[in-house]
Amino acid sequence: MLTADLVRARKKGGELILSKLTPKLRERALELAEEYIGLFLHAEGERERELREAIDGVPVGARERKLALGLIKLLFDRAEFGGPTDLDPPTLRREIFEASAAARLSDEGFDREAILDAFAAKYETTPERIEDALFGDLKEEQRLLRFDRIGPESLLREYELASAQAVLLRAESIEVRAEAKSQTAFRQLFRKLKFHRLLHRIERAPYGYRIFIDGPLSLFQSSTRYGLRLALILPALRQMDRFELIARVRWGSERERLVFTLEEEREVSPREDGAPVLPEEVTELYEAMKKREGRFGVELSDEIFDIPGVGVLLPDLRFNDRDTGEVVYFEAMGYWSREAVFKRIDFVESGFDQKILFAVPERLRVSEDVLPDSRPAALLVYKSKLMPRRVEAALEALLAFSES
């Protein structure tokens, strides 16, 4: 992913606009990409320092500099460097430096090869590996172990995506207007919002759905991890038939407030496949409940419930009472805010008539009694993990209360 200083962008009024590649610059970008990729492909086993020296040898014009640095950054992200793992560089350095100092004071004098041979024998390895390990903990001295191969055109597409992602890392808030003919595409998008633990709200719209997402700079304490998760939602949006993203960002050293807009339209709709993604704690509960032979069966929920003017609800799981066939939906709110929990309560109070169990972490300080008795819904407060027995007990209590 690119850093903000590598993004080619300009300000126009109150807008932040990514600088598009002109046909001439795009052609030059492909040339640079091909040359850089070639250097990586032929650098296996070389030190990072040596690879960077080779890259610096590629002529780059002043106007191409930021573009070139962006391509290089993405290629290094695809590379893995390392050194010998069975030798401890700081210990080895200390021992060799001490031996070298002693040799210089001896009658025999300093003999570099002899010292390397002696330590190779001590550690039962070769002098070459001793030399490699000597500064193996220094980044520039580590050797290229693996490189995830990519073509020039693909690298350029990745560069354009990474530029937009870098802008989103500076977002305070985001609004997405998403269109798709397939409800499956929407379900996958909504699940990915949950999977990446993004604070969001969904509303139905004539063209599809509007999604409001909190940006990393809107949090009480700016979170780099949250920002990276937010950036990962952009590839999921590209599975829509069409989307428009409007982000309010803080940009530059002065953190100026600007508006960033991104619009894309697909010519071909994506295939309706792919396993649903769920937050880790929900996946663990789902797998555990599938193994139990109790009162409730469980399956992934694919329903999207919409109450006009209130919002959209996408449950995680669907529990079935094996005796009566009754259905209870389940939604975990492990990463949500306290405010979001009360919006779910508003959703229930606004006429949602399906039985549903919400699971809320203890840290949000929400009581299990906040839901009205008149609605077929319940709230389960949990500490750190969703325990199957507690979930089963809450499901049984909800059904018993609904019948009374």
C-alpha cells in the first residue's frame, strides 16, 4: 500500500483529485514497471542494499520521480527478505569483533579468512553463511528470499488502487452509493464491512444502498490498523456494478479538510460465488454450534432486512429450533460502538418483527434490559468470547418469553 507522500494528487477548490496518468506518462510507467520487475526477478539471493542500488541506476526524470517511487514501494511490498535464522547476529558480531581485536594484538596478526573459518567450524556451517549472518539483522543486508511475481499492467492497476486506498487512510467519514443487480453482491459487500470491523450504517436507496462508514480520523484515537482495514474495502466495492465513494479527508501537513470522490462502473457483473466472510468470533461460534447436537441448528444468514427511514440489518447467523422449526436470527456487535447498539434498538422498536438475538461485548457498557419487552428481541452481553452454552440459553429464553 502507498503512503500519503507517494500519492500523485492535486487540490482544486475544496476537492482532492488523484492525478490521472496521461497516455504518454502511462507508457513511461509501463516501461519503468517492466524494468523494475526484471530487477526483482533476477535479484533472488541478493542483498536488499544491492537491489536498491540497481533500482537507483534506472534513469528517472524529475516529473516521474513520485510515480517511480510508488511502483518501487509496491514491488518491495511483494518481496520477502531475510537472513540466516539459526545464527544470532548480535552475538556473532560481538564474538567476531572480540576475536578480531585479540588477533590484532597477537604475533600472528589479523587474518579475516582465518577468523571466518574458525567461526564456521564452531557453528558447523560455512564461512559464507557466517559472513551473511554477521549483519543479518540489518534490513539492508538481508537477502531476497521470495518475490510475488506480477506483470507491468497488473502493477499499474495495483498502483491506481493503492493511490485511492492511501487517501482513505486520511478519511474522517465516507459515504458510498452502491448499485448492483445481484443481491448476492450486496450481501458479500455488507459481510466484508463486518469482517473488516468497520463502523458503518446502511440505508436503502432507489439505486441500491447508501453506506456510511466512519473514517480512521473520526475515531477518538486515530487508528492505523482501522485505516488499513478501511482501505481493504475498496476491492470489495469494485465488485459492484457501479459505485460512487465520497470521502471527507484531512490532507497534507496542514491536515486540510478536503472532499475526495471516486466513481467506477463495471461493464460485466461479477459471478455470484464465494464463501461468506464473518468476523472471527462469529466464525468460531458457528463452527462450535454446528458440532453440537442440541436444540438449535445453525446456518449462515443471507437475509437483508430493511425498514425504510431506519436502516438495514444483515444478521450473521440463523438458528432453527429443531423441535418447532422456529427461527431466531443472530447478530454479533463485537466491534461496534455504543451508539451503534442503540441504533439497533431503534431498528427493533421501529417494527422489526423477526426474532433476533444481539450479542454485545461487555466493554460497551450496555445492559441486557435495554430492549423493550414488547418486541421479539433479546440482547446478550459477553466478556471476550461467544460461548455456545450462553448463546443457547439466551435463544431458549427468547423463545420462551415470546411464547408467554
